[in-house]
Amino acid sequence: MGNQSINKPRGTLDLIGKNYWRYKQAIDILTENALNYGCTPIQVPVFEESGLFLRSVGKSSDIVRKQTFDLANKGSAKDYTLRPEFTAGIVRAVIENKLYASPDLPLRFVYSGTVYRYERPGTGRLREFRQFGVEFFDTKLDFSSQAEVLMMAYTGAKKILNRELLLTLNYLGGNQARANYKTALIDYFSKFIDHMCDDCKDRLKLNPLRILDCKVPEDQQLVKGAPKIENFLSDEDKAEFDSIKRVLQDSNIPIKVDDRLVRGLDYYTGTVFEIEDPQSPEFGAVGGGGKYAGLMEQLGGPNMEGIGFSYGVDRLLGAAKDAFQIHVATPDFFVMPMAKKRECQEKAFLLASKLRSLGYSAVTPTFSKGVGGAFKMADRLGCLKALLVNEDLSLEVKDLVQRSQTKITEEELLKRGK
Ligand code: HAM
């Protein structure tokens, strides 16, 4: 019993070596892209009060209904939940830290980290996964900040996947349009609801818009005949959506309008969008986002609009496969004692640490192995040079590519460049 091994939880990943570098370098590239748009980095807690997600992501979302990781209550008066996404926590942070009072609008934030959803693990579906995203805030978000977010979502993903992607978007309308549209959907679906799936029955009460992206084939047939949002948009809504589409098209971003795209979180209003890699449909959307005009007020803040997106970084990298090339640094020096003598080994230790303090990377092998094994290790690590510490403590630099050797004094070694 006691000695049984313990495995990682289902739907989680260990990121080791090259795999870790893929994530780190992808996040670095995406962050640099976001910094080019003037974003400020933000980090929020991995867990928040459960009520935050209930009041934002929403009661009708699958995330809140079935997928939250709720933490055991240790006698505190509050319940906590692991974040299933970032937007709610960031809006909370903007309110709590009064960031909305800044005169420099829009506020632009970039973030990345792990999020948690209790889903059935499968291709592109993890329980702990990584998101990277941005959120913009303004009293009233103009079409330009909105188009910037969509553009950043597209260009960032393209930097990782190195190919054309599909940006699908829809416009859910302002408050009035959405309210009218919801009423029309309730009227329409009420006639069929007895024959629809249980989730749709709940959605009709909680958020009828969500019926539009039901995946059950029979329900999809009924959705085809449902009223269309475009017939409910005000002139102002239409003008905003048209401007966003126009500037994106003029920037050569291939967009496709899909009037059934509603997204699975309750807070969206106006623009919503998703990015897919047509070459890796098995991963689903590699990113998605949209505008949320009422969320900040709903969470106790001022009346400020937000828009943002998140990628699933695991999906981006899964879809990219070899299209995303990483750079793995190899050690500058492989420092090897050539004799199994303590003096020689101590010299190797001290030289390696001196090289490191000069800014080089230096690696030593385990001293228990022979010289042959150590050279093999140097090759596997991709080292170009070895520093040999001979039995008489003299030094040689061995070029591991040319296989040539040159004598060198310690003074020369520590003085010269790489
Ligand atoms: P979301 O669509 O729920 O939106 O998630 C964003 C992305 O996370 C998805 O497009 C997908 O790539 C990835 N993802 C979702 N679930 C999983 C999973 N189980 N395993 C791996 N990857 C997954 C949001 O989270 C919103 N907060 C986006 C947003 C930001 N909207 C406005 N601002």
C-alpha cells in the first residue's frame, strides 16, 4: 500500500525540458506581441471567492454548472473556487485596485497562467490548462480598441502556428437588442422545447442564446429556423460591427461571420469571436473572446466596458506541432575532471563556478562515471566545448565538433570571450 506510486491527476500535464521551453517561448512571443499594443502585465490569484465566477461566467454556463473545482471549506465563512478563466478575476482586480480611475484609457492588460475546469479529458481538453490573454477596458470601447483585440488574437496565434487561421465572429448586440432577441428566441424555442435536450431546457430559462450553439443534431435542425440576431441590431450596433469588420478586412485578416456563434460564458455582449486552425480541427477553438459591456457594473464596479480574449496555450501548441520551432540553449562549457582524483574534481568544480560567475553556463558530469561516459553526456547535451582538467591540474579546451584540443592557462580561460 504505502509504496504504491502516485500518478498525476487526469487531465494534467508535466512539462519537462523541451516541452516546458515550448510553453515558455510561446508565452514570451505572445507577451511581446501584446506589449506592442501597449498592454500592462497583470497576475491575479489562482483561486477566488466562488461567487465571483457565479456572478460573471454565469449560472447558465457549463463551466459554472458542471466544471468548477471548488475548494474544501476549511471553516472560513467564504467558499473558494480555482479559477476556470481569467476575465472575472481581472475585472475584480480592476475594481478592487480602482484601476478604472486611470485617465489613460483604454486600460490594456496581458496575462497568462493555469486555469482549472473539471471536464472529461480528451484531445485538446485538459483539467488544468494554460491560458494567455488580454483584457481592455474603457468607459465606452470604440471600434478601434475592439478591432485591436481581435487583431492581436489573430496575429499572436499566427506567430505560433505560422499559417493562415480562421477568425469567426458574431455580434450579439447592445442591451436592448439582446433583450429583444432573447424574447424572440424564447417565443420560438418554447414551441419545441419538450423535444429538445435537457441542457436546452435549462438554457431556455437561464440564457436562450446558448441554445444556438447546442451540439445535439436534432436541436441543431431547430436552431436553423430560429430568429437571426442581425434583425434585432440597432443602427449604432450595425455601424460598430461594420467598422470592426472593415478595418480587419483592410488589414488582411480573413474573417468569417457566423450568426450562431454565441460562446459559452454568460457575460458577453456585442462582439464575440473564436480562432480556429483549419488544419487541426480536432483541437476545436484555439482561442476565443468578446466584449462584456455590463460585467464590471454587475460585479460592483463602475459602468465600464471590457473586451478580451484567451488562447488555450496547450491547444495552440498541440495544433502547431513542428510549425513552432524552439531554441534550446546548450551549455557553453562542459567541465571534466580527467582523473578520478579529488584534487582534480575540486578544480573542475571551482572552474565551473568561476565560469558561471563570468556569465557563462558550465556543466559538470557526475564524478562517479568514466571519461568515455562523460564525453557521451556532453554530446547528448549538445555542448560545443569541453574544458578538460588534467591529472596534473593543467587545462585544455576540447572542441567537441572538430575533436581538436588546445592547452590553455586558467588566466587565459577566464579572460577570453566565448
Ligand atoms: P473560453 O472559450 O472558455 O473563454 O476559453 C478560451 C480558450 O481556452 C478556448 O478557446 C480553448 O482554446 C481553451 N480551453 C478551454 N477549455 C479547455 C480545456 N478543457 N482544455 C484545454 N484548453 C481549453 C474564456 O476563458 C474567456 N475568459 C475568454 C475571454 C477573455 N473573453 C473575454 N476575455
